[in-house]
Amino acid sequence: MIKESAYTFKILRYDAKEPERRPRFCTYRIRVIPGLTVLAVLLRIRDEIDGTLSFRCSCRSAVCGSCAMVINGKLDLACRTQVAGFNTDTIILEPLPNFEVIRDLVVDMTPFWQMYDKIQPYLIRRSHAPEKEIPQSEGERRQIDQFVNCILCACCWGACPVLAREPGYLGPAAAAKLERFVLDSRDERPASALSLVNDEKGVWACDTVFRCIDACPKDVRPTDAIVGLRKAMVKQSFKKILGKAKDET
Ligand code: SF4
């Protein structure tokens, strides 16, 4: 027989439509079998105990990125976090930091998507459309591998200390996606595309403290992208300066 264990789930509840009711923890005591995820428990609480509990989820397979939250102080996906993996029988769930809370664990992702949209997150081609697909070598694909793996869960946004003090900052995920296309051998965006993020609210705002890397559930390293973009910008500037110097001689 499978052994059940009792866990206490403390979930931070708040409804932006009722601001007079302060954020508060609600407690649920649940019996859990080994192998159950935090998301499975949330679904059970909502379906069997409290239908007003709000959270996002979709794929249950760490692919859609919609169930990102803070679980016992760590930013992670509820669908890939095993309840039995903690050394405690109390699990505290809070919404992602650095976002406005809409309700309970649901946050307003608008600023995150605005920054994603800003970097033009798609292949840009300037030559004629080819008749067949454009092949990539293994090496070319490897260059973008880690950035392709980003599922846009926003854990990195929640972990970022720059966003905590500067809400207009580009954020780690948008930088990772821009680098993903800049490094893609099929992409033909003009060098001037980097100017979209070449300012004090763009890649230069990053403190390079690597919290985004620690928080990412898909092992993406957004700081690598930020450093890569910074290097590309410095190269561009040097080229311009050298070009001017040549013209003047
Ligand atoms: Fe999520 Fe990682 Fe992508 Fe950030 S870089 S959105 S943490 S998958």
C-alpha cells in the first residue's frame, strides 16, 4: 500500500479587486502520496476544498511555463516540483515577485510580454524566401541551444534584483531571446537591431549577479546572452570608430 503523508500548504491569497482585504496566508492540510507535484496538490485544493483559489497551469510537463511561482522561497514550476522533495511538511506558495498580483498566484505578466515583443522575437530575413528550408549545421544549432530552451516562464524576471528597483528594465528572458535570434545562422536582422536594447534600461542595466541563472528551471543562462549582446555592441562601436578614423586619414 502506498504511504500517504500529511502536508500543510500555506498559500498567499490576495484579490486586486478587493484591495481592502490585505494579502493573507490561507492554510490547507492535505494528505499526499509520493510522486505528487505541487501543481497536483493545487488542483486538488481548488477542485475539492476551495474553488476560489486562483493559479495558472496548462501542460503539466514543464513546457508551457505558466505555473511558475515561489515554492518554499525558491522560484520554480509547480508542475515539476515534488511535494516529497522538501525536508519539511510545510509548503509555502507565493506569486512571482516583481509583478503586480491579479489574484492569489496569478500575476500580471504584461511588462514581461512587452519586453519580449520589443526585441522582435522571430526570424528576420532580408534575402528572398528560399524554396526549401534553410539548413543549419550541428555547430550552428548548438550556438542557440540553451536559448531555444527558454519557455518564457518568467522565473528569471521574478528573481532579478534590477527589476525589483527598475520596472522599466528589459529583463533576462527578453535578452536571452534576442541573443537566440542574433546568433541564429538563418537570421538576417540588421546590426542596428541591437540598438533596441543598447541603453541604461537595456542590457547595460544588468548587475550580473546571476540570480536569473539560479532561478531558471530550464538551465538557460540569460547572463550569457546579456554579456554576448554587450560584446557585440562594443564591437559595433569599435568598427564605427575605426571606420571614421580611416575616413579622416
Ligand atoms: Fe524561464 Fe529560464 Fe526563460 Fe527566464 S530564461 S523565462 S527562467 S525559461
